[in-house]
Amino acid sequence: MKASIKREVCIGCGLCAEICPEVFAMGDDMIAIVIVDESPASAQESVQDAATSCPVEAIVLN
């Protein structure tokens, strides 16, 4: 599974990085970034949780 962030939508709440630090982090501009090309199998559930928890639906999963 690949994740991406809609940067123009992200409000920088940090929830995704808190839920799934294996895949998400906060950039220097306090906008979320994806730190891996492909989500590890062990993080699939937390990636999905982060996406559904995002208050502005800025996370796209493919």
C-alpha cells in the first residue's frame, strides 16, 4: 500500500504521525509527509487508521 498526502489540504494536526510514525512524519513546514515509498506490511492497519482519522481527509491510499 502506498500513502500520499494532499499537501494543499493538510492542516498539520500531526495525528497521522502520532498514529503511524513508521509511515508519516511532520515536515519542517508542519505539513505531514510520507517517509517511505511503500508502507510496511506490519503498518498496514495503522496506515488505514491514520487515513480514516485525518480530520480533513488529506491522506490518499493506493
